Amino acid sequence: MGKQMTEMLKGTLEGIVLASLSVRSAYGYEITARLREQGFSDIAEGTVYALLVRFEQKGFVDVEKIPSEKGPPRKVYSLNAQGQEYLEEFWRTWRFLAEQLEQLHGGGG
């Protein structure tokens, strides 16, 4: 599954991270750790941070700086209304694709 999994993750990682934030606000490393616990072991921390920057630029998340005992303040990301709307669109698209793939799989084999 290696290469296929990596390629499929690239296309769905935005939705995966937004879905994680819809459950609970978190900082970058915490999001990565949570995803790894859920079986997404190949997700690189840098990839998650790059996504969070994009989410911030697109207005999908609210960011709060929380003091850290070790080093600079942490940026804690929370899904906002615009991000929730984008996530809902992601789930609609996912359901459509999953249904179409299931039909192809069921019909072909």
C-alpha cells in the first residue's frame, strides 16, 4: 500500500486535519501525534504545519498563542465557521467519491 497510500493521503490530508480540529483545538505537534495514533503513521510533522499555515491564510482556523513551559508560545488552532463549512464540503465530496468507487468495485470485481 505504500506509494498508493501516500498519494491518496495527499489528496485527503486537508480534510483529515480539519476533521481532527473539529473534534478539539490543538497545536501542530499535537495534531500530528493524534493522527499517528489513529493510524496515519506516514504523516510528516512539517506537512501538517504547512497545512495549518494555509488554513490560517484561507481563514479556516482561529489561532491563539498559548504560553509554553518549554520555549516560545504555542499556536493553538481552532476550526471556525468558514473551516467547518469547508469540512462539510469535503465530507460531501468524500461521500460522492466513496459511492462511485464502491459502485466500480462492486460492478467490476
